[in-house]
Amino acid sequence: MVHEFGHYIFAKKFGMKVTEFFLGFGQRIWSTVRGETEFGIKAIPAGGYCRIEGMTIHDQMPEGEESRAFVIASTPRKLIVLGAGSFNHFVLGFLMILVMFAGIGVQSMSTTIKEIVPCVSSSTSCTPNDPVSPAVKAGLKAGDKVVAINGKATISNNFSESLNAIRKHSGQEFTFTVRRGSETIDLKVTPTDRTIQGYTYSFVGFVAAPTTYRQPIFTSINNSASVTWYMIKESFKSLFKLPSMIPSLIRETFGNEARDPNGPVGIVGVARASGDIVSSSSINTTNQISIFLMMIASLNIFVGIFNLLPLLPLDGGHMAIAIADSIRYRYARLRGREKPAPIDINRLTPITIAVFALLVALTVLLLIADIVNPVNLNL
């Protein structure tokens, strides 16, 4: 509905004739007419549609309303109306991320030490030959609250920035000012290199207790925009990878292979994953809501990008035709020729049917995969 509302609002803004706006498909269950538009609900609750009159040169417009046909609108207006659906997906995704940052909060590191790692090991467990960790050497203890490093006060809800600065200076001594009960003491800590699975980083040897941090509104807006843009770029990458994922998805569906958590999922898969997150006892309520919002935001952004693919019957296909028409008009004008008729979309019906069939096949495959071999999030 968010998608179709984008088409509706801009089509009305530009004076186009919109006769139907329905949630779902199939048999009409309920409807009401407001102005010239019929709003309603249909039997199959999957998506919806907004009927804009005059989408093709063959559509008959009521007498006196020919100028309101979509097909004769200017190219910029066509592109805005067609792209508004995807734009609404991006806006909704951005707003969900904004709610997470500014309203729900995100998990961050507090300045309180939750656990001391006893050794510098190349694995997750210690052996007798592993040296003791810098935290143990310095005398840090679980429950200590780090209030300053080298005299600079730490930020209680964003300790990760301080730790990242430390990790760039392996072998350099730092003074940790910690509050232990009623005492405030200074401890000398010298990070050392630790290598795990080929990755080397500067290591101190403690685990900070998690905390929930609500960001200031302007910081949240900036971070939400950055995350939205990142998701848009990743969605493009995922679309390019999608064809190569189909063979493995077929094997995972009809074979004995485990589902790839990074692979494609359908609506059932998203719903199941959302249920797993909400019911997980290993994730607190705040993080459950945050993860759920990020998942829905990511899905919205991917749907928005997918609809921009230059393939009929997707919005991107209609946009490609509008651009092609504009190029043809400009070329004819430069040549001093008569303005050509708009491209007849009906002639592209075989391509539309083929793309639609592929989309249906992919939807069915994902539905089967999500039922018989769902993604395991290991929560």
C-alpha cells in the first residue's frame, strides 16, 4: 500500500485520472467511492494496485479528459509518478531506521567491564602456554567502570570509540582510570597483538557490558541516511547476484543442503525470521525491536530497488519506455520530423508475460524453500 500510495498521490498531484485504489487482488470485498476514485479491499491480501487511466495509447479516456491520460504527460511527470512507489519504500526504510536510532536505541558498549579475558589466545579458549592478557597484567577486574583513558573522560554509552582508538596503538602504554566500588584508581594497560583466523588486531582483554543508547535527533538523521544509502547500494549488489543464487536455492530447497542465511527469502521467510527474533530468549526486547525494524527497513529498500529494474511489468520497465519515448521525441525534433507516437506497450506483451512468469516462478520457489527448508538464524 505504501508503494501504490506513492503512485496515487503524485498522479493526483499532476492531474492524472485515478479511478481505483485497492488493497489486494481478486474478488472485491468492500469498496467506497470518493470523488472519481474507488477505494477498497479485495480477497487476496497480497500487495495492491492503483489504476491510472491512459497508461497506453489504446486506453479510452472519457470525453473532455483526454489531457489527463498518463501517456501524454511530460517525461519528468511520468518518471516521478512511476518512481514514487520506490521512493516511498526508501522513505519508510529511512523512518524505521530513524526510529531505531532515536527512539528504540541501539546496543553499544558501556564503560563497565563485564568480563576479563584471561589470556592472549589464537582461539576462543586458553591453553597453558598462552600469555596472560594485558587486562590481567594491569589488574583490571569485572565490575570496574572505566571513567578515563590517559586523562580523557570516556563516554558512558559509546565506549567503542575509545577502544577503537586504543586498538590502533599496540604496545603503547595507556593509563586507565577506573572506579571500583568507592575507589578511583589508575592502572597501566599495554595492548598487545592478537591473531585469530589470520586477522591481527590490538588486544586488551576485557568484554564491556552492553548498554542501549538513544542517539540525538540530528545524529540519528545523519546515521539513518548513511545506513539507508548503504542498504540501497547493497540491494543493487544483491540484485546482480540473484541469478547466481538460484541454482544453490534450488539445491537447498529440494536437496539436503542448509539454507544460506545471506541468500534470498520470501514473505514467509521474513515472517518466520521475524517470529524467531521476537521469540528468542537470547536477545533482549530492545534489540528484538531494533533487529525487526532493520529487517523490515532492508526489505522495503530492496523492494524499492527491485521495482526500478528496467523490465515490464515493473515500474522500472515503464520508466525505461518513458525515457525511450523522450529520446525519440528529441531526435525527431532535431531532425525536423513530426513527433512520433508513444511506444505501444501492448507490443511488448510477450516480454511482459515472460518477466511475470519468471517472477511468479521465483516467488513460488521461495515460498517452497521457506516452508520446507527455512533459514536458521541460530539465535
